[in-house]
Amino acid sequence: MSLTRARQLGEKLATILGKPVVVDNKHGGNGSIATDAIARATPDGRHLASLPEVPTFAEPGIEDMVISNWFGVVAPKGTPPAVVAKLNQAINQALQAPDLARRITDPGNVIGAGTPEDFAALIASESQRWGQLIKARGIRPD
């Protein structure tokens, strides 16, 4: 996020929250109002059950802010479909365990279990979206 964009975001959130907000883009940041609220606001317009008071990005007028983190399990290309199906079933079942689900959702994460096809579509969509941004901005690794 650019410094200008971070300042704009901080100003909009400060107006909503009624107190100064500093937007910081440091990896692993936690504990400040800005980091906590921004990291947990959902870009899809839904409030998190664990943090219903945290606004979505769209609510303060930040319509184009779409950021989410996600993770999943992948297998090597050529893994037999039966093995992939068995792994998927076991992972989805594990995610339903109350203790594991609570450990995932308590900090504000959302469980997104699904099919291998769902995950492949997410990876393709995110690759396209971020690839376009990288190309448009001329971003290169140092």
C-alpha cells in the first residue's frame, strides 16, 4: 500500500472511529486499532461474527480495497484424484472440529473449506488479480 493510500485509509477510519488511526503495513503487526481493524475487516461486505463492530472496507467508502489472506493445502501435479479427494475430505472434516474451528475463528479468520475446484478457482482468480496489479504498477523484485 502506498504511503498516500495508507494516509487516506487512516483518515477515513479515524472519522468512523472518532480517534486518530495510524495505518501501518508491517508484516505481523498486531494490537493497534488500525492494524486490528483493517486486518479483520472483510472485503466482501460481510462482517465477521467475532468482530461485528469492525466495519467492512466498503462502509467508510473504500470500495476498491480488496485484501484478504488465505491458505490451503496443495498436492503435487499428477496426484491421483482419489488421493486428492481423500485429503480434501479429511481436511474439511478436521475444520469442523470445534476446538480447531475456534482456534481459527477467534482471531477473526473465516473458515473457507470447500472442494479442490473451489480452491483452484481462488488461486487462479488471485493470481490474475495480483498479476494485473503487479504489471500495471511495474512492480519488480529487488
